[in-house]
Amino acid sequence: MKSLFLLLASTLLASAAEKPNVLVLFSDDAGYADFGFQAHADPALAALTPNLTRLAREGAVFRQAYVTGAVCSPSRAGALTGRYQQRFGHEKNIPAGYMKGGLPLQERLAGDRLKPLGYRTGLIGKWHLGYPQAYQPAQRGFDHFFGLLQGSRPYFPLKKIQPHTSFFNDGKPTPEAGYTTDRIGDGACAFIEANKDHPFFLFVSFTAPHGPLQAKPELLEKLKHIPEGKRRKYAALVANLDENCGRILARLDSLQLTGKTLVVFSNDNGGQTLTGALNTPLRGHKGQLTEGGIRVPMAMRLPGTIPPGLSIDTPVITLDWLPTFLELAGSKPDSAWKTDGLSLLPLLTGKPGNFPTRCLHWRTQGDQGPIAIREGDWKLILRVPSPKAGPQLYQLKNDVHESKNLAATHPEKLKDLQAKSDAWEATLARPLW
């Protein structure tokens, strides 16, 4: 009996060891053209992102990657549940200090999905999915949380501890000391070290380069070749972000975990041009449903599974992350989980024919606000708050800047996409706040 127990235990340990770790590096408000692996990268910023460029070179780059929301909190709600956040009313940013709720408690997050598969789960950095205790990471599937509950904070220490903007370590406030991005990098490295012998899921949610534009003076001194002003300060935030991503990747290397860790890098919404981001060649910015508001940089690396140098042109969305993670862990979404995402493994392993064509959807302000749909190369935007706007129909393959409205010349395509958008909208809930 004892030998049978030992055999079973060793089998379970071997099975757990075969599951890849999952590490997500998530930046905040960064520009589409502000990373070296992007096709239209700004040379000045490309030179400041060598670590993320290396990550992308060693894996796959998604050329048409989207988030589910044009602002921070809804985008995270979609990515961490694998469901359109509009289905459960999490359509707008949670107001600062809002204490009536957060991401609805009936929704299960990534930690809830991966813990039963043997994963240790951690979230480092920005939460922004609910302030009351029942809505905090420890109650939402994460074994460890080191970070802030609110959507942003100063980069330099506050004068005193604040309940939603200071760093908390598993519910306990920590001293206000250190630079915010560096503290997130430290927390991520510590979690990896502590869980090096066990499969882990780690979501590293940076606040950089979200405002305020509080750059390290020594970095600003090194960036005098960039014109003085918000672009230089923003560039310093991006450089420090890349430096900390590099430290995290180096920790994987030093612990010999690189070969068994899926690393995902992306950004939470389109770049915020008001604080210095650059979204070339896309039109628009954070908060809008033009490509500049919802298309983001995205790269994935998993040696032995994802071939290096892979470039993927198929449209994907952050809803696809969780089904991908589950399949890599040897599981799949259960029938009760009505996920809106698809596993990306067919694309990542060179079998794009196994990945179905589908519609992608966005809505930002409830049933009176802007709404958009993409199917194939066609994209339709409706209800833009401008009396002269009308329906906006674009053919993205030849017009990624969305400069030529084809609504008048392609009425059948307009009608078809509007009907599909209407059908999707009929399944949604009203915004909770």
C-alpha cells in the first residue's frame, strides 16, 4: 500500500513538473510603436527596449493583436476571465475609491482556473479590479499579491501609506520606499525564486508607462538625444520597464526555467498619446475604438513549442490567453465556463489552418456608446459621438490607418456586420458603474 502511494505521489509530481510555467508581463498605456520588435517602431524607443525585443525574437510576434477594452480595468477583466467583460457589466474603469463592488464575484479568474491544475498563482503590481476585500486578489484565485489596488500611483514614494495606492504584501501595507517599476520587478523576481520548484502562473501588471510622467533623473540624463518634454519622460518610463522585464527574464535564465516557461508580453490598451506614446501607423489612442485604442504589441515565447522568429498575422485577442494556458497545462475550458477565447496553440505551433475565422467585438460605454466589430479584414465602428460620423467601415488589410470610410460603397458588408454586432450586443449586461 505504501509503495502504491509513493508511486502515485511521484506520478503526480512528474505530471506537475511537465506543466509549463506561465508568466505574463503586462505594460500600461504603452504605444504601439514604442517597442523594438514592432514593424513601425520608433528608432529612439526601439533602442531602449532590448530585453523585450530579445523576448520577441526568441518566440512569436502577433501583428494583429487586440485587447477587449480601450481602457485599463475593462481590459484586465477580459484578459483574466477569458470572457468579454461587457457580458458581466465590467465595461468602464472602476472609479477611484468605489467601494460597492468590482469584477463580479461569480466570474472566475485565471488563478481560479489554474490552481486546480497544480499551479501556484501570483499577481504583482496593479490590480484595478475591485477595492473591497471580497474583490481583492487573495479572494480571486491568487496565492500571492504584492502591489496596489488602484489603477495608478506616483512612481516615487508617497508621504504616507494610502489604502489603494500603496503597495500591499498579502494584505499587509509595506513601507513607502523605492521606485514603483523597480518594486514590481523585485516582487516578480521574488515570486519566481520562491516557486522555482513548482509550476506557477505569475501576472506582472506594471503601471509603466502610465502617467504621471515621473522618470528617474539618471535616465532622463541619458536620454538627452530625445527632445525635451513628455516624450523624453515617457521614454524613460519605457526604458525602466524594459530593464525590469530584463531582470525578470534573467531570473528565469539563472534558475534554468526559461525552457519551461511561457512568457507573454503585451499592453493593456492602445497607447496614451497625451502622455507621449506613439501608435504609428494606427489612428487614435487609448479610450477609442479605432485601431490605436485597441490594437497592442504582443509577443510570446516558449522554447521547444514556439519556433523563434515566428510572425503571426491572424487577428487574436487577450481573451485567447486563458484557453492557451489551459491547453498547455493539459486541460481545456469546462462546459460551464462560457469562454469567448480560443487556444492560440494552432498558430503558435505552425498549424494556422486549425484556427477558425471569427468576429471580434468591442463596446465602451453601454448601449448608447461606441461599438465595433471586426471580421476578417473588415471592421465596422458605430455610434461614435459625433453628429457627422455615421457608420465607419474599413478594410484593414489595405487601410490600417482607417482613413477611407467604405460604408457608402459597400452597403451589404455594412448591413452584415451591423447585424452580427447587434446579435452580440443583445447578449450583454448593462455597465455596473
